[in-house]
Amino acid sequence: MEYRTLFEDSGWKHLSGTKFSGNQYFMQTADAVGTDIFSDEASRAARYRRLAYDMLSMMCIFFPFVIISYNQGTLGLDAIISPQELYLTPGLWELNGAEFWRAFLFETPFALMRGFSAIFGLMFLGCVFLVAKSWVLHRKTAKTSNL
């Protein structure tokens, strides 16, 4: 309650978030209030450090998927450019009627898993970028707050 009162006195209105949700959402109530809710460099540096650790944990989740995808040879743009290459059933595209649909529907979940591996790779690279960016910002704000 004290946390919310502090921000409301500073010109921010609490919109959403509970004690256990981890994220709190505020909205500016006065035009004179700055756009950054953090008032000092130390709290800004702590925010960037938390962001870096959150992204690092996401990288740990995506890393096994990237390794598995790389070993299977499904990590690449060919999955996005030509989705038919994800289907490994021999002669699938030459089948007709119910036989085609039975084989197609059976193979589709596996093809989707192989296709999502490329997305996991992109997500992993995005996490790497965000970790690097937030770590640089953390170092930058930590240095300026020590001066």
C-alpha cells in the first residue's frame, strides 16, 4: 500500500498488479511527471539488471531447442520459405483423397514442431540481443550513479 501511495503522490495512478504478480502497471496522471517511473540511476540500473537476468533465463529455456534443431538440421530459413520441406513422409504430395489426408494430418504435428524450431532459434537470438543490451544499460547507469 505504501508503494502505491508513493507513486500516486508522485503523479502516477496504479492500474493493475498485485503483491504477488511481479509486474505493476501505472499511468501518468499529471503532464509534469516524467516518462520514466524510476527516479534515480541506481533504481534504473537495478531494473536493467533484472531485465538481463530475466532474458538470461529465457535463453536457458530456448537454448536446448536451438541445439536440438541444429542437430536435426531443421534450423534454417528453408522451413519458412518452403514449408513442404518439413513433411518427411515419402511420396506424401503424390497421394490422393483420404489416403493423402490421413498421412498429411498424421505428419502435420511433427512438421509444426520442426518448423517451430526456426522460431525458437530466432527467439534465442532475440534474447541474446536483449541480454547484451540490458547489461550494457545496467553498466552505464551503474557507472553514472557511482560518480
